[in-house]
Amino acid sequence: GEKEVITDFDQIKAIDEGFNASTWIYAIIAKNAKKFSSIPRYLYDEEKLMEEKAAKAPYQTKAVNINKLFESDLNKLLDRPNEYQGMSQFLCTLYAFYLACGEAFIWLNRGDVKMKVDERGRLVERTDKEIDLKPILEMYVLPTQYMKVYTDPENVFGVSSYCLEVAGTKVPFRKGDIIHWKDLNLKFDATTGEHLRGMTRLKPGAATTTENKELVKGAVRRQQNDGAKGILWTKNSAEEIGPAQESQIRQVVNAKVNSNDIRGAVALLTGLEWDYINIATGSEYLNDVKVRVKNEQELCALFDTPHLLFVPTDATLANLENAKKNWINDAIIPPSKELDDLFNLRLLPPFQLVGKAKIISDFTELPEMQQDMGKMVTALSAAWWLSPNQKLIAQGYEARTEEEFNEPWIIGNARPLSKVIEGFEDDGFNEIDEELKKRGLNR
């Protein structure tokens, strides 16, 4: 009859009592973060991308096609964001913070660019717009749970600055030096500015997370304080068994039933009519197992991750493949495109690449997407009405320059349509056609 106690999760508790304390939350976030970090990002020539888009080609391109890549110093930053991390580890940490806390912060280190020298040789302070256009030297993922976001007093939807507060130390950051990637948050508070921050998924999932913690605790208690598996009793004993007889019966049961030495043997108890009550696999225990599975499924749903990926024992191969594809499409590709947009918004201007290049994730390198590519190749091979160049573009490759690759190839000898017509002309079909017309006949 007491009121339940449910943790109200914020960014700090999402790390301490969620990611760091729950097996399932850690497993779900780690699995998503590692898959997310395996997606490479490349800098592509925007002019060639527009040409490809005009040809109705897919938005994504193949990384192996170096003709679409754009040469810039930004490539070095995308390959190695800082001296301690490569891009894969950088993205893994970033997405883990994003999933656990509902938001993630990237510090753009531009070096010492606050002051400049004017035409008279005097040091003057640069404006924020001037600093925002200075090249970025490094990128670091900041700990989300210790970040503060300060609202713009003149704009309820704006941010004035950021601050990292750890152990009593405050490190301020300009708004232009932070990439703030935040998850969906519909709460609006003009006073606190809560709408300017992302919302951790553990906040609406607080009850499910608390239930998971209690279920695990209950299972640990049962294992640590495990009692008897059952009760052995006599049906035909009219008199109460004395201490001496009870001790003798216990010795017999331990020797013939509870001993590891006779595992798999058939025990024989004589002299009395025995009965046994099994209390180890009662309905309450089985119900706890069902509740725990249901709880795990709810946690997976909270992070758009199929439960089947963790417990695939009863799944068919087709169901498992579909679950993986749905997971990639629901939990990996959408946030990847979100981050691409933020990178293009904040990283292109400092390198003077706006309108020249674009950062795009290459999903074709994922094994789950390569299976779809195989199906596409099979389907395109039978589509004779498409030209070879259209098929190449559809697969993310460059079109060939030969003219015959712009027309359909007839299945069979696999020759261009024009060559087939030339073949008819070479065989004298035109002369035959003219002769038939003179006679008033049609071929």
C-alpha cells in the first residue's frame, strides 16, 4: 500500500544510475554506439553530388568512388578529430552520451584566436563572427552531465554560452565553439531554458528502468539467500518424529538425495511413505521471469533496438535479418543524418567550403546494407530497359563516358541498341524492306 519510489532521471542520474548501473541499458547503448561509429563520413564534391541528384541517383554515394571526394584540410579533422581519438572512437563516445543523456556536446578547438593585429600593429579583439570563420584544429566530446547551457536574455530560443562545471571548476565556452546535438524535447520553460536541452530517454522510461533495477535485485537476493528447493515429508507417520529419528532421516536424505556423488542415480527411501513439494519453480518464480523479459523488451523499445538482437535463440534467420535492417533504419541512419547536418552547418564555413563540399555518411559499408546492394544488383541486371550508366549511378558509381553506355543494352548478346539496328542494316534488311514496299507489301 506504500507509494512506489521512481527515480526522476536527469543527465547526471542517466549516467550514474542508468548507463553505469544497468546491464541492459549499458548493453543497448554500447551496441548502438559501436554500430553508429562504424559508419564512415566523407567530404564530397557538392557539384558532382548535384549532377548525380539531377540524374535521379541515390543521395548516398560509395566511398570507393574517389572522383566524388573533395580535397580539403577538413578531411584531416574528420579522420582524426584530436590527438587522442580517431573518428570511430570519437563517434562512439559522442553517440553514447547522446543516447544516455539525450544530448551531446562537441568542443571546436580553434587555438588562440581571440586577438588580432590591426593596420597600426595594435592588438584588438576579434568579433564572434570573425572567430567562427577561423579553422578548427581539434574536436573533443565534452561530458554531457557536467555541461551548463545559458539562455540568451534577448531570445527565448537562443543560447548565449556554455560552461563545463566539474569539481567546482568552471570552464566557459563561446556559443560558436560548441556543437550541441540534442534529442527530442517538447517541454518549454522560458525561465529555466529547459527547452534548449535534449531530454534523456530514461526520463519517460523511469518506471521501466526502476522496475529493471528491482527485478535484478530480487534475482540477486534469491541467489544469495537461496533456501530449500522443496519439502520432503511422510504421509503415514501418526506420531511426531523425535529429534533422534529426524537426525537419522536427515542423514539418509543427505546421503541418498542431496549428494553430488550419486548424481543421476535413482534414490531409494524405505520404511515410510514419502511425499515431496517442489517450491523452486513455483508460479511466482515463473511470473518473475516473464516480467523480466517484458521489462527488457520495453527498455529495448525505449532505444529503438530490437530485443531479438540480444536474445536470438528462438528467431529464424529471416526474422533476425529483418530485425537488423529495421534497427539500422530506425536507430542508426536517422541520427547519422542529423549529425551530418550539424557537421555541414558548423564545419564547412571555417574551411570556406559552403556550396563547394558536403559531409555525408556512407551507409553502403554496413554489412546490413550490403545485402540490399546485392539485391539491387540482381534486380538491375534484369532491367534491360535501363542504360548501363543509369545502373552504375544507381549503385553509386561514376557514369562512363562512352556514348553507348547511355542507351539500353539488349539482353542476349548484351549489345547496345544502336549496334543491333546496325546489324539489321548490314544484313540487307533495308533493301528487302524497300523491295517489299514497291510491291505494296510490308515486312
